[in-house]
Amino acid sequence: MWVKAIVLIPRKGGFFLLDQAAVFKRYGAFVGFKPRKVRAEHVGDGVGVALVLGAPSRVDGDFGEFTVFFDWAHVEDLLKAMDESDALTAKLTGKREWGGKRPYTSTWLEHYM
């Protein structure tokens, strides 16, 4: 497998809105998702970061598992996409914090006034 794209996907009302997904970084021939929306496992609103992968490659067969090798650019781009996701979620929800594993705290001054 290989990394095709990093995509920011809004989730509202229990659905991922794939027709509103924004490509954060493209590495391959990713042109977008076919469905317009998909029911989400979690109901909360926000913007998620998705890693879109290319079809299985020889290494997957050789290793017996789906395997992706990252380079440093992928990691840096993922971190930047996570920061953008946090900012977009704060904007979408109007909240400065919303739980999760990261310290999802807004950097916007108006959230603290």
C-alpha cells in the first residue's frame, strides 16, 4: 500500500460529509470519494483527518499484512493536517475544547474571552 492523500472530512449529525472533504495533501491519483455521505460510528460533529491509501502492493503479500512505509514528509503533513482539523472543528462546533486524545484546545482568542 502507499499513501495517496491526506484528507480533511467534516462529520455532522452522525454522517461523514464526503462531498465536502478537502484534500490537505495529495501524493497520488486521488480524485475524491464516490459516496456523498456515509453514516459515522460516532455522532459528534467535527473534522477528521483521513489517510487515503493506494491498492495493495507486493510488500503486502510478502509481509502477509497491509503495510505502509511512511517518510518524514508524510508525518509532517499529518501533524499539520491534525492542527488544521482542530481549528476547523473549533470553527464548526464553536467550542474551544471537545475531548479526545490530543489536547484539542483552540488557539483563537475569542474562545477565551
